Amino acid sequence: MTRKEQIKSAYKLTGSNASFYDGMMTYSTLPGKAICRLIWNMDQEKNLRYIEQALSGVPEDFAGKLLEVPVGTGVLTMPVYKELPDADITCLDYSADMMGAAQKKAEAAGIKNITFRQGDVGELPFDDGSFDTVLSLNGFHAFPDKEAAYRETFRVLKPGGTFCGCFYIEGGCRRTDWFIRHLYVRKGFFTPPFETEISLKKRLSAIYEDVQLTMVEGIGCFCCKRKA
Ligand SMILES: C[S@@+](CC[C@H](N)C(=O)[O-])C[C@H]1O[C@@H](n2cnc3c(N)ncnc32)[C@H](O)[C@@H]1O
């Protein structure tokens, strides 16, 4: 199954019975589609494009050690992990509820090579240089202590390892910026300060190499390598 098909299978997996969150992340329910369009200015093509781009740092035959933080409900990644039977995967999240939903998806899909750990990205319970890849989808805009999160994701990555993922970037879409400022921050869904395209590129380039940053509306998709 190609990566695009894997992501599309997540869309089908959730379908019209999806939880509100999963429906929104996969553009697969009526309320989810409305939020994607209204707040994020994204249709299905853009939604698929940003997820594909964010996952581009994980090769389709990946067989190393991967940390995903935060895994959330696992809606975007469980279909991908199903196709990576030789990888050694660790998924971490602060919220037992969100991660419980990811665990259920993994069990239902018969995925056996994932270890789930509850924890804080700002204090990762792993040794230095433990992982070949650190994947972070839609987390950095939510993490309260972003400096600690950048420090820790860097620390647990092996020299030469890949750091990739995506999150909200200020300045990519004016309408999104308005909703984030007036709704998401007030409700506590997202925590400032937020990166801009320029600030993120500068931050990543200071400690990583081969930095690629692609914007899809207000989402920045990044992929870089820890300097060897
Ligand atoms: C928007 S969700 C993203 C989940 C998933 N990666 C996705 O794209 O659907 C943000 C997640 O960050 C988790 N989170 C927030 N602060 C955290 C922290 N300090 N350490 C670990 N996880 C955290 C939340 O529990 C939530 O599951």
C-alpha cells in the first residue's frame, strides 16, 4: 500500500462514525470538514497533502527505532505503522485518554510492534540518542514548554537521525491566525508563542541539517537530520 493509500485508509477507518477529533484530522465527517475548511482553509486535497508531506521523513520500508510524540488518538499514524512491521515504534502522549484511543486502534489493526508510554515531551524517559527517527504531528503548537520539547526531541535522536512532522505556523493563512488567536488560545487548545516560517527555519537550521520546510496554508511540514 502506498503512503497516500495508507493515509486514505485512515479516512475510511474513521468514516462517519468517527469521534469529533478523528473526523477533523481526517476530513471525514461533516463537522470535521467544516472545521478544516472554515478554520484551516483546507479541502481534502490540502489535508492529504500536508499529512503526506509531514510523514515524508518516514520511508515506506522504515525498519529502525521511531518515537512518535504526541501520538494523540493515533488516527493519522496507525495505518502507516500497520505497514511497518519491522520498525520498533514507541508512542508517547501526556493524555491517557487520547493514547487509549490510539492503543485501541493498534489492537484492532493487529499491530504488535508499538510500545505506548504516557509522559511529557519536555522530560522524555529515554536515553540520549535512542531513536533513528522522531516524528511529531500537530504537537508543538500545543506543548506548553516548547523549548523543553525542542531540547528533548533533539536529545533522544541519534546523530544523523531524522526529525520530522508538522504543526501550526503563524502567518501561513490569515483566517487561521485569527481563529487560533481568538478561539484556540482562549480555549487552551493551543499555547503561544508560535513559530513563523522564518523563525522555524532558523531554529531548525541551528542544530539540524538538510532542513526542509513546506507550508500548506497554516501548517508547516518539516523534515531535517540531526548533525552527525
Ligand atoms: C492536537 S493533538 C495531536 C495528536 C496527533 N499527533 C495528531 O496529529 O492527531 C496534541 C496532543 O498533544 C498532547 N500533549 C500536549 N502537551 C503534551 C506534553 N507536554 N507531552 C506530551 N504530549 C502532550 C495532547 O495530549 C494531545 O494528544
